[in-house]
Amino acid sequence: MATFIGTWIAAGLTLMILSFLYKDNPFFRFAEHLYVGISNAYVVWLVWATIVLPDFIGRVFMNLEPGRPWSPDYWYLVPGILGLVMLTRMIPTIEWMSRWALAFVVGWGAGFVIGPTLNSYLLAQLYASFPWVNMQGYLGSPTGEYVPALINAILLFVCVVTVLIYFFFSYEHKGVIGGAAKIGIWVLMVAFGASFGSTVMARISLFIGRSRFLVQDAEPAGHAFSILLTIGILIVIIAAIIARRRQPPAAEDSEAAE
């Protein structure tokens, strides 16, 4: 029974979200606000259950694991107090206190991630851009594997160099540098197109998943999809008729003239 009711609720919320394809309406706003509220509530619970309770309360105030030796670690009061100070942003009179905590967290976070970020996003990719690095795993391989890998490595190196030349503005883009910069533009266009295509495919995949849910899961559960879709269409028709009747005659005449 719980699964049956949950399927009906999920189908109804899915159709409410898809109703935005017609236009903005109260049903879409209700589903949107419900989604945002549930997501925020889940994040709050997750932070409480995985961070605040075990790493703050459990290390400073009480032993949450009976039978194990425990002693309070007051150093955890520092991040705990900083977290509480951030909540003062909701109180206008002492809002300024949250800026100190936020500045500390941002500064510490920037200093903590700068090393791993440089290593993973700059040095590792720079190292992998050179052909001889990409070809190390193919030395001694059959020709059918070596030649495509060599072409791929050279193509990657040329693309990286031409894109960097495009962003090199110390010299005018003429001659060889201009030709390389034009190749870099095409490489960027292909990369942006591939990125956009990947995003579109992800959105279409999400839509296909919800459509499959409506047809394969919601429809067998008491014809939930057909009933809810019919109700939604009737509501749209009735709302359109009411809006049409409430429309001033002058507006109708102006629309007819246009």
C-alpha cells in the first residue's frame, strides 16, 4: 500500500514539474518549493547526523559509543563555535559576526585545496598532454594499437598548443601564429559543442527516465499516469476557459487587430 501511494505521489509531482512546459502555474511552483524544501531538510539532517552529532557533540560533550574509552577533546569547540557564529547571519543586529567565521573558512579552504587543485587540474593534465607520456603504455604494442594511440597523442598535443596560442596576445595573430590561433578557435568550438551536447544528453536521459517511470511504473499502479494526466489536461482547459472569459473585451479586440 505504501508503494502504491508513493507511486501516485511521484507520478503527480512529475507531471506537476512537466506542467512548466505549458507555462508557469501554481502546480509547478508547489512541486518546485516542495523539492527545494525536502532537499534542504535532507542536507540539514545529513550534516547533523554525519558531522555535528559524531564530530562535535560526540567528541566534546558526551560519549556516543558506550563501552569505548572517551575523553573530551575541546579543540573541536573551535569549528563548532565558528559554525554557530555563521548562523548569526539570520540576526540583523549581530550579522557582522558571521563575516569573521566565513572569512576564516574561505581562507582555510583556499589554502587547503590549492595544492591538490594545482596537482590534479594543472600539473597532471599538463603532464598528460605530452605525446611521449601518452605513448608509454603502447611501447611494444601491435601496430593496430600503436598507430591510433600515436595519432591521438599528437592530435591532443596540437590542440593544447593551438588553444594556448589563441590566448597568447603578446604578438599579433598573423602568419603562423594567426593560423595556429584559428585552429585553436575551432578546437574550442568543438570542445564547447561536445560539452553542450553532453549536457543535453544528460537532460534527455533524465527525461527518458521519468517518462519510463510514468509508463512502466506509474501506469500499472491503478492507471496513475492516465488518470493524473487526464485530470491535468482538464484543469488546463478549465483554467484557459476561465482566463479567456475574464479577459477584457478591449484586449480581445487588440489581439484580433494584431
